[in-house]
Amino acid sequence: MRLVLLATAAVLALTACDPTAQGDTPAVTEAPAEPAAQATGPDLEPAARPEVGPETFARELYTAIFEDEFSPLAEDQARLWTPEAWADIQAAWARDPGAISADPFCECQDPIGMSAGEIVATLSDPNTATVVVQVQGGDRRAPVTLNLKFVNDAWVVDDVISSSGGSFREALAAGEA
């Protein structure tokens, strides 16, 4: 009898330690697949993978803006822009902290209720792309064009062209953003 009890206890103990036993969950969890490179905003790391193109970058960016309340103009988002574009943004802020009156990505101040419709990307060369995003909200639909560059293995924004054809960077320089 004692032998049966010891054998049963040993089997139960071994089963409890087996991470492949049904119903058990391993005590050790795997690390996230992607490192958390920033505290807020979209996870832009996928843009650094060679197989992710400018259309995917734009879709992820707009999803973050419209669904996660991400602000691409926040002071901690320099890596989203080319160094030249970020310098223009900083120069505008230095002249006037309130210089940027609307988000160029949606041509709005508050993107609530807005979404990105069709997104079409065109590569000019391996490191330059133009992405047209149909921004929609209510009965309004407007194409916003992103001029992207592939810098340091990631797609970044060099300029945003409004539905009326105006350049965000030119507006910054003129004090009209």
C-alpha cells in the first residue's frame, strides 16, 4: 500500500512540474517579440524591417493617430521625421510655441471620428516614396500626401502635403502651419 501511495505521489509531482501537461501554464513567459522603443505612440519598429513598405508604415501611423490618440507632433517623436523636417518643426516651435495650429496628417485639431480610407504608395526610388492617404471624417474626404524617405533602415516623414497641395514644411517656414 505504501508503495502505491509513493508511486502515485511521484507521478502527481512529475505531472505538476511538466510544462507541457494539459491545463498547466509555464511559469516563465516569453519576452515580447518587439522591444518597446518608445513610451507612447505607435510601435514603429516594424517599419525598420526590409519587408515592410511605405504603405504599411502609413497604415500603422494613421491607425495610431485615429485609434490610439497618437500625436506625431509630440516633442518625443523626432524619429518619425527626417532630421531636416524635425529641424523645421523645432524652428517653428522656437519662434512660436503655438506655431502649429493643426495636425497636418488629418488637417484637423482633433482626429476623433476620423479614419484612413484607401492608402496608395508609389516608390520614386528605393529610398523615397509618396503615399496618398484618403482621410475621412463625417461627410468629408480629403487626400493627404506623405513624402517619405528610408533613413537608417526605417521609413520616416519628410513632408506632408495637404489636400489643397500645400507643403507642411513650407508652411512651417512661412509661419503659417
